Amino acid sequence: MSFTGWGMQLYNITFGQYALILAAMILALSVGTACFAFILARFSANVVMMMIKAVPVGVALAGITVLSVNMALSYNNIVFSKLFLGRFDMPEVIVCGFVAIIGMITAIVVTIRERYVDVA
């Protein structure tokens, strides 16, 4: 892959695979963000309190998004070069999947807990 003479050679993937991986990363981050918003909405007394809680969560998720999606699948990415030191293949995808999995697990736990609270 190349853009204006600057090459990016790290993984042997086509541009179509690269675009699909980026789309999956963004989708995973969106699912994780939606789950965290669900949790914030559940544990907030009103909309104003939810918005106050949403600011730090949103800033943290935006930081994760910028670090993982910017220069994704490249050796110049901060997640690849500084955080994991090149030990894992595609750590950006792992980080995005981790956000989605943690968000879904916590949302499922809150939903199951609420179901038992409402029944009793």
C-alpha cells in the first residue's frame, strides 16, 4: 500500500482487506461506546448527570480511537510501536475488540442484574 510515495509494509494484505479491517475496528469501537452509554444511562439519575459522566468516558474512548485507528496496521502506530513494542500482530484490532467485549460483558451483567431486581 502506498500513498504519495510513502510506503506502508507491515502485513501482507490487500487494500480491500485493509478497508474491511478498519470498518470492523470502527464497528467494534461503536458497539463498545454504545454499551458504555447504556451503562451510564442506567446508573444516572437524570440526563444532566449522565452527560456529566459521559464526558470523561467519551474522552477516554476518543483517545483509544485516535491511538488505534490513526495509522492503523502500520509500524508507525503508537499502539504497535510504543505500547506493545511489536510483540503482537495487529494490536490495534485487539484493542478495539477488547473495548467492544468489555462493553458488551458489562452491559449484559447490568441487564441480567436489573432483570432479577425487577422480578423480586
